[in-house]
Amino acid sequence: MAVRQLLYDLQKQKLVNFTEESRAMGRPAKMWAVTLEANRLFPDGYADLTVIAVQYRIFI
């Protein structure tokens, strides 16, 4: 219940949103996702990761 309350609070702040996914039995499941508004809370580290991969010759 605490997690559900947190998710609804984050939804009010427009930081997460959900879609409902049908299930074979029971109620539809809520599939939660971070919104574009929440991007400011997650730093973008792709450039740093690329430099490290090149320096250490790590290629995926």
C-alpha cells in the first residue's frame, strides 16, 4: 500500500504515469513509467559512458 501511495503522489507531481494492461484473470495491471517531466531528476551520463568505453576499448 505504501508503494501505491507513493506512485499516486508522484503521478500528481507529473513524474510518473501508468497504462493499464489486461491480464488473463483479475483486474488489469497498472504499468508505471517515468514521464519526460522526471528527466530532470536523472542525470544524462551517455557522453561520459562513451568516453570511458573508448578509453578502455569496451565495445558492446
